[in-house]
Amino acid sequence: MKVAIETVNLRIYYGRNRVIENVNLKIPENVVFAIMGPSGCGKSTLLRSFNRLLELNPNARVEGDVRLYGRSVYDMNPIEVRRKIGMVFQLPNPFPHMSVFDNVALGLKLNSLVKSKKELHKIVEWALKKAALWDEVKERLHEPGSALSGGQKQRLCIARVLAVKPKIILMDEPTANLDPISAEKIEKLICELKKELTIVIVTHSPAQAARISDYVAFLYMGKLIEVGKTKEVFEDPKEKLTKEYLTGKIW
Amino acid sequence: MLREVKEKLFLCGIAIMAALAVLPLFHIIYSVAARGLPVLLKGGLKFLSGTLAPPGDGLGGIGPAILGTFILTSLASLIGLPIAVMTGVYAAEYPESILGRLTRSLLTIMMEFPTILVGLFVMQILVIPMGSYSAIAGALALAIVMMPYVAVYTEEAFKNIPFTYREAAFGLGLTRFKVVFRVLARMAKKGIVTGMLIGMAKVAGETAPLLFTAGGLNRIYFAGIDRPVGAIPLLIYNLVQQPYENYHEIAWGASLVLLLIFLAIFLPLRLSLKEVKL
């Protein structure tokens, strides 16, 4: 089993506040790895340290290490890290001033990843198909991304990330703002994508973690309480806190 | 009963104060139109294109001043807009840096800075060394007046973009340059353009920065950017101080032209502002 992402004694601070305490995680390749925990436990912060997006926040400081296939992301150029580790956000955020097509093409064009228009069209179509969106938007590629429904927007964001062909996709509560039917489509898509990619998904819903993940980590107040195969953690949690979280006693 | 009367009196009082505050604006527009329109009608097209009449003899035209205002505004934009937009981007992108914070407060001070001092400054650094008033000196003074407005609007436009789009753009592995100029700048476009137009409208009507820099030019149209140039506000300032009746008439006509230019930039702007959703 190859390890895609590994954190070593990871500690994260906002100013003087320590929000993540000594997290050691190993995330295997080609799985859906869920990080669950109550709101404010540091899930999103932890996720953003993997692709160094946390650096957009000038108050955040990271100690310890995050390794991508054995190599420290903090020794790499953040641009390179983010091309290998894509991200989908809680709020579906296609660029509202760009068409559906341009949203997907943006990363390819600006990163000079394609040589010709033909190749660009091919990859955009491929990404939209992979994101299970092609059939719904193939007639409206030139409409603005903001004209789509909430669920379609989120799949457009997934297509936008897929187009630059990352190895890993981080998802920060991707269904939190969606209706149940749209959420189900995204969940199906996630299970489909893990054949080729590693997916790390943050969720505040244990039910969602149980439905879609192979591995799950439980984070509480910045501490990693328990981690393991999803089935094992849900059927036989080792820690009292995990048990309480899964039975709804803490949230 | 007494309380109701008091309340009505109070409301009346406020309404009267408010009316007093906006009254001068309408009075200015009214009197400029009432005294300027007959001049424009009498002078016809020649009033817009011709050169200044001799003292006490007819209307002639204010062509050099109109052309000068366009030259000065364009040159000032050419100098000021790129610098101002970059300054705004810098202040928005690096708000935590010492220079970023300094820029922010300096811009606010610059907006309120007495414009005549800007004129004095440019006179010192350009007019005296060159030995002559010039279009380039006037344009530089106007550029300095224009820049803080454009920079502050640009900064605001960038800051109003929700953080999630910034994250999305960086998350794709784009460099900061591409995030700012290829993604965010296009989202902030309306705000930036608004700032540019407000800056241009502002300097098109400025007099004080031109007093010691542009020099004025009324009998020929254009002599070169290193030579004196006319401007409508400057022409009005000079004409009303003359003892000749026809010069006062020309000044009113020129005032109306200036007002129309200002409104032509400003009204579409105000109307289109409503469409901007943030």
C-alpha cells in the first residue's frame, strides 16, 4: 500500500492559538479518506495545510511536516504542490464571470498544459464527462458558470480540478450546501473517482463518512482521536470520544 | 398633542436643512444652464471649435480650451491610471505588509490633499527646470490628483471579491500574478473602471493644479506637449477676472460646456453603478 499523504507531528497555529496538535496521519493511495469531526475542530485547516493553501492566511503557521509521496510539500514550490493536490470547496465556486467551458479550461490555459485548441477541447470534454456533468452542459458550454444549479456548479468545480490532472483531490465539505439529490450525485462521483485518484474529504456528517469512505479519521478540538478503516471505526470504535461522537452525544 | 406638534416641527426642521444642503447644487446647474445656454446658442458650433475673441468683440470660440482639457485628461490618465491600478492591487494583495498599510493611509490623505499644493510641487520639479508652462506639467499634476481615487476604488474592488474565489484560483496551482491579473482583475473589472472614470471626471474639472503648470492657450489650438496648453476651468478662471462683457459671456458658455462634459462622464457611471452586484 502506497502512502499518498503523510503528516508528521503536524501542528498549526493561528497567531498564538494552536488549532491542530501533533497530528500524524498516513493517507493511502486510491482511497476515499474522510476526516470527520464537529464544526470548528480544525478539519478545514488541516486540509488546507496539505496543499499549502493555508498560506493565503497570513496568521497561520505550520510546524512539523506534510509529505506527498514521501517528499515534503514544504520543500516544494507551492504552485507545484497545488497542481498535484487539487481542491474542491464547501461553497460551489465556479468563477462567475467565466463560461462553463472557460472554468474548466482555465487551469489548462494559464498553466500552459495544452499545446492546441483541439487538445484543450478534448481535455475539457474529458473532465466534464469524468465529473458526470457533460450530458447536462454540452449544449450550454458558453453560458456563465453561475447559471448552473448548485449541484451542477459543484460538479463543474470538480471538473475544473480534474482538468489539471492532480493525483489527489481535497474536498472541504463538498455537499454541505447542496440538496440531498445533488449531494448523492457528488457522493457517487467520489466513489467513481477513487479508482484513479486519492480523495481526502472533510465532513461533519458521520453518516456521509460511513457511506463513502474507506478510511476515516476523527478529529476533535484539533486532536486526532482515532483513525482506521471506516468499517472498523464505525463498528468498534476504540476511543470513548469517538463512540460518543458516533452516537450523537457530542457534536 | 404637544408631542405630535413637536415631532412635526422637528421633521420640518430636518427637511428644510436637507433642502438647504442640496439647493446650491441645483442652483449651480440652473444658473449655469440659464446663463450659458444663450451663449452656446448664439455662438453656435463655432463656439466649440473657434479660438478666443479679442476683448470687447464677439464670442469667438473656446476650441483650444476644450481640446486642452481632452489632452490634459488623456495624458494624465496615461500617466496616472497604470500606476494607480498597480498601487490599488498592491494595497489589496499585501494589506499586512508595512508598505501596504502605509499605502492605504497615504492614499486616503492624498485624496483630501489641497490640490493647489500639487500644482506648486509640479511647478518646482517641471515648470521651473523646463522654463515654461507645459501640457506635460499640467498632466502630471492632474495625474497626481487622480491617482488616489483610482487606487482606492481598485483596492476596494479587489477586496470585495469573496475569499473563496481567491482560494479556488490559487488551488489550481496558478502563480500570484496569474491569480491577480488573469482571474481576479476580471471579476473586479466594474469597480476598477468605475474608479478610473471617477478619477477622470474629477480631473477634467480641476483648476488649482493647473494654475502654475498648464499656463493656458486660447488663440492657437496646440503647440506641443512641452508648451503651454489650455483647459476649460483655467479659461473660466481667467475670463471672469477680465473687465470685458463678452469675456464674461464666454465664461458662462464655457461653464456649461464643462458641466456637460462632467455630466457625460458621471451620469452613465451613476446609472451603471446600480448594476454592479457585490
